[in-house]
Amino acid sequence: MNNGDPHDEIVRLEAQIEDLAARIENCRKFILAGRVAVAGGAILLAAMLFGAIRFDPAVMAGAVAVALGGIVVAGSNGSTAKEAANQLAAAEADRAALIGEIDLRLVGRETLH
């Protein structure tokens, strides 16, 4: 944590938290796309295996490549999302600690009726 103005550090941490949340959301989208690719490749392979579509080595190679690529995309983005979630939790804890250090005062409420 910074020994300077806690308000500036809180603003910096909030910007970092927003960036990490956006990174996690992007990872979730890529994980979903990877899972769709794995499912699509597997369905295509199963269709060739059971004779629903004619066997073609090029199509089979493409289906395997799509399935393996989906596994890689989903896996790498899954680990990136976990790292970002850990960083997000640490940033939120730092922000909470800084907010706790600020001398907050209670402001009275006025009713308008």
C-alpha cells in the first residue's frame, strides 16, 4: 500500500479492479468459445464415425484441430481468469483496507417530506 494520499490509491485500485473484471469477462467469453469449438469438433467426428456424413480425411483433420484448439483456448483462458480473480481479490482487499484507514464521518439525513 502507498503511504501517500489514500484517496489517490483507492482511485488507482478501483481502476485496476475494473480492468481485472473486464479481463475476467473476456476470458469467460473465450472459454465459452473454446467449449463450443470442442463440442463442434466432437460432434463432427461422431457424425463421421456413425456415418451421418461421408468420411473425408481433411474434414476429420479439421475437426480434430478445432477440438484441440478449443481445449487449448479454454484451458489457457481458464488459468488466466483464475490469476485475474486472485489479483482482483487482492486489489479489493487493499481497497477495503485503505477505506478503513480513512477518517469517515457520519452525515445527517434530511427528509424531504
